Amino acid sequence: MTAPAATRTTEVVGVFDLFKIGIGPSSSHTVGPMHAAADYVARLGSAAADVARLDVELYGSLAATGRGHGTFTAVLLGLEGRRPDAISSAEVERRTAEIAQSGRIRLAGVVELPYGVDDLVLSPRTVLPRHSNAVRFAAFDADGGVLDEATYYSIGGGFIVRDGDGDGDVRGRVESAPVPHPYANADDLLRRCAIEGLSIAELAMRNETAATGEDEVRAGILRIRDAMLECVATGIRRDGVLPGGLSVRRRAPEWHARLLREDPDRSPEFAQEWVNLVALAVNEENAAGGRVVTAPTNGAAGIVPAVLHYATMYSPRARAGADLDDLAVEFLLTAAAIGGIVKRGASISGAEVGCQGEVGSASSMAAGALAAILGGTPEQVENAAEIAMEHNLGLTCDPVGGLVQIPCIERNAIAAGKAINAAKMAMWGDGTHRVSFDQVIETMRQTGRDMSDKYKETATGGLAVNVVEC
């Protein structure tokens, strides 16, 4: 029996929605606002030539922690038409310095306009009903007439929504054809896998190939994997202190040198140390505004690469000589299927539900994906995802100084370890368990709803107010 085709293209959040190449330090505060600003000027079209004045107002969490999260710079670069997946960290630094010196931006890349960081209007205490991450744009002609105005919401993971466009997500890509195997939650996913006799990764691949060839999908996934590897390589090379004023020292280069000395033969005994290293390297690079893969957010970007490293270096299949590209494709397809369920059922936005939506989601994705690589059934994969998410419930988002550094960097390493343990626990069972993944996701949503705003990426509670910044 074959499942009916989806009637909407947004039924399933795909692998290229969950994993996006961009810049740090935050998917919701850097990547999303840059996409929003770029989308706004793209819709202005030829009217951009008539813009004489521009008003931009940031609300809620975007205003409260925007400086430390790179939001202000991201908005200015987006207004110039730049996109996070097509700009390097070096270009960000260069162009930001030029704007600061000249006090001018090139609207849509062509129109010189007096505008800079100090012109942004900040309203941290105003939270719009739809989401706490909001930005409003308004463009005026020389006579003061409104050319266009719009409000955008950065809803986590680089996804954005524009008022007036319904509930759909602006993903910055052409919509795909309806998928053959839509699912709304984990129960749906398991049922469809059983009907079709497919693993989660196989079913996800069939959805991804509804509008394009498998070779193209596979190549795209491997580009994501390669971007993760490049981020790790950059992170273990770059030494010094992270920007922002907290004087947080990069540890990845020193740890890497020590591991090369103490574990030259890559013994499984040091597996956890290598996992920690990968997580630290990625998140230190993210904190520095480097190029990372949103997985599913920038603040949690180190967890999936760290556990993927474990899967491709220490899993029995890897050590038996399995093709590492095949393992990476299976891992990332499975992780994306899990992450999509979390996004649909709750949220992956720290500003909406706290860090349980970012680090918790990533840990859950990584746990389920590792269980798949360890030979788990769809039920065992779902169990692994449930265990990891259950033990991240209530996790707050309280970045010190509004920077994605303390506790974010170490938190990724800890969550990667949780994911590995969750996968191993699930593999010792047969997939049956008392609490379902869907129940845990709903619990996460309710917990986020009840959580004080102090603990939702506003830097007004938790470690953010109990750790002296200097």
C-alpha cells in the first residue's frame, strides 16, 4: 500500500530546510534577519531606486541581544542584498567596517543611502504577538510617501515569516513538488515506514527526490557534510580569544594538538574526547561569526557534526569499512526527519521555547541519526530521539552578555555526549517504550510556553545576570 501524495509542499520540512550553510553566531538572530532584510529589498524591486529614507525597528529578543548576536550587522548586509549562504565571514568583516566608516549602505546593492547601526530602532520590551523575534522595515520616497513596509519574524533555524504570507516559511528556495510520504508527527512517520517497509532515511530520500534526482540530493547532502568538516578544520586552526568582550579563549587548537599526541591511532578509548573537540571547534567558530551549518540552529551547530564524527569514525559499520559518504547521507537524512518533526510540533527557536528548542532538538536529531547508523529500526531511532529530548526538557537560553559563548559552546559538547548515550540506550531495547517522541515534543512546547521570558534568549536571567562579564 502506497501512502497518498501530500496536498501541500510544506507538509515535510526537508534536509535542505533544516541544514543551511550560513554565518555565525546565530541562525535566528543573524541568518534569519539577514534573509528578512534581503527578502524585503528584493520585493522592493525597482522601487529601491526611489528610496530616500529607511526605517528599521527590531523588537523583543532581536533588540535585546542583537548586538552580541550580530543582528545589527546582518540586517545592514541584508539590506544590501547579501545572503548568509553566499557571503564569507571575511566579507562580513570587511563590509561592516566600510559601513561603519562611511555611514552609508548600498540598498539592494546599488542605491547609496545614509544608514548605519545607530539608525536602527531598538524595542527590546515590545514583543509582537506572532513571535518574539521581529523586525519591521519601512521605505519612504523623497516626499515622505510610503513605498513599502513589512514585518518579518525570525522563527528559528534561519526560517523567516513575513506578515501577510500566512503561516508559510520563506526558505529562500523554489518550492518543491508535493512529497509522496507526508507525515505530521513521529507516529505518522513510523506508520509510513512500516507500510512502505523503509527506514526513516530511505523514506526521507523518497520525499527529497520528489522533484529532483537522487544524485543531486545526495550531492547536496554531501556539500552540507563537507561544510561541517571545513568548519571543524577552521575551528581547530584558529587560536586566540573570541570577540565580544568576555575574553573566552579558544580551546579547540590546544585540545586538537593534545589529542594528536595522546591518541595518534584514533583509539575508541578517546572517542568522547574527539566528539568534545568537534563540538567545541564548531561552536567556537560560530561564536566568532565564521561559516557554519545551521543544524538546526547556529547555537546548536556543533552537536550534529560531533555525533556524525562518532558515527563515521567509531561505529561498527565505519570500522568495518563502510562507505563514509553513505553513512553521512543516511545520518543527515534521519536527523533532518527528526528535526522537522520537532519544528512542526513545537519550535527550534531559543527565543520562543528556550535552549531546549535548540540544543535539545539537535541532541534529539543526532541521537536518532546515530541509532540509525548503529542498525536501529525506525522504532529504536524514535526511541533514541525521545530519550535525548526528554533529558533536555526545561533547558533555558541564558547567554552571558548576549553572546553565543557561555554556556553555549560547552553545552554543545555535553549534548553531543547525551545523544550518543541516548542512541546506545535505545539500541539495548527493542523500540518499545512508555513515553513517545510526540509526547515529549508536546511537553517541550508546553514547557517553553510556560517558561519565563527571562530564559528565552533575552540575557535577562540565569547565567546572563549571575556571571560578571568582565
